[in-house]
Amino acid sequence: MDSGSSRRQLTRQKLYEAAVTLIAEQGFSATTVDEIAERAGVAKGTVYYNFASKSVLFEELLRHGVRLLTTSLREAAEKTAQDGGSKVDALDAMIRAGLVFIDRYPAFTQLYVAELWRTNRAWQSTLMVVRQEAVAVVEGVLRDGIANGELSEEIDIPLTAAALVGMVLVAALDWQAFQPERSLDDVHAALSRLLQGRVSGNR
């Protein structure tokens, strides 16, 4: 990557961080391009140089954030496989990776969950596509676990994958909003026990 491209990536990252924080604080409609530029420490023209509009910035922000999450889930699954772990171990590692991501990017997670429930946004189709990218990683592990006999053939793969992703998102947001005294290890342990009991069938 040349220095110009690297500088542009850094600028875009600043804009993402400024936008996600402001929108989480005051909502999309109330957030202005001027405020995003000011929070990012750049000129207003820089926002429009990188993104055609506030809506485009937000759409790219959703893509960027969910792809970071998807990458972390995939890496957790791959590392477990390299270490010789089971598919349930891989799912457990992905739960932890999801919690780590949410702990690192709480404002993005709040925005993402809020936007999932909206039905009238221009970026709804984009949101569905990037959501499926994250869920597909979990589906792949479930599919492999069924194929090797580790998991029950009765598992509904799309629904179970969505439920696992949803479990992590909702539990993490509840943790941060209502139980911040708990450690990441505490939350992971609770979700891990749920996974072991409900998905693998162990008692």
C-alpha cells in the first residue's frame, strides 16, 4: 500500500470512528456532516472527498464494521481447527471473538443492532448482505460439525447460526448496559455453558 492510499485509509478510519460515535450518541438524522468532520479533525470537504454523502458514509461504516466482526469470527474458527479443536470448540472461540469485538466497538454494535430493526432505510439491503456474511461463517462451522457427526443432523443451520450471533450481540449489550461490573471472561463462561448444553447436547 503506497503512502497516499495508507493516508486515505487512516482518514476513512477516523471518519468511521467519528460517525459511529456521534450517531450512537444522537441518532443518524441529528448528526451532521459538519459534526462528523469536526469530531474526526478533518475539513468538511474531506468527508465528501471520501464519501458522496452522509448516507453513503453510514452504509460503508456498516460494511466496514461487520466485515471486521466476520474476519474475527473466521480467524477464531480457523485457529481452533489448526489447534485440533472440535467444532463446538470453534463455536465457543467464535463466541469469545464476538464478545471481544463488541467490547472493543460498543458504539458500532449498538448502531448495528438498532439498524437491524429498522425497515425504511436506504441501506437495508446492504445491512442484510453484511449480516449474512457474519452468519455464514457460523453456518459453515455448524455444517462441518453435522457432516463429521459431532452435531445433530436435526439442527436448523440458518436459524441456529442466527441465534448464536444474536445471543452474543444481545448478551454483550446487556452486559455493557446493565452488568458492566462483570468481566469478559464471566460473560463468555455463561454463554459457553449455554452453547455446550444446548448445541452439543452434553449435560
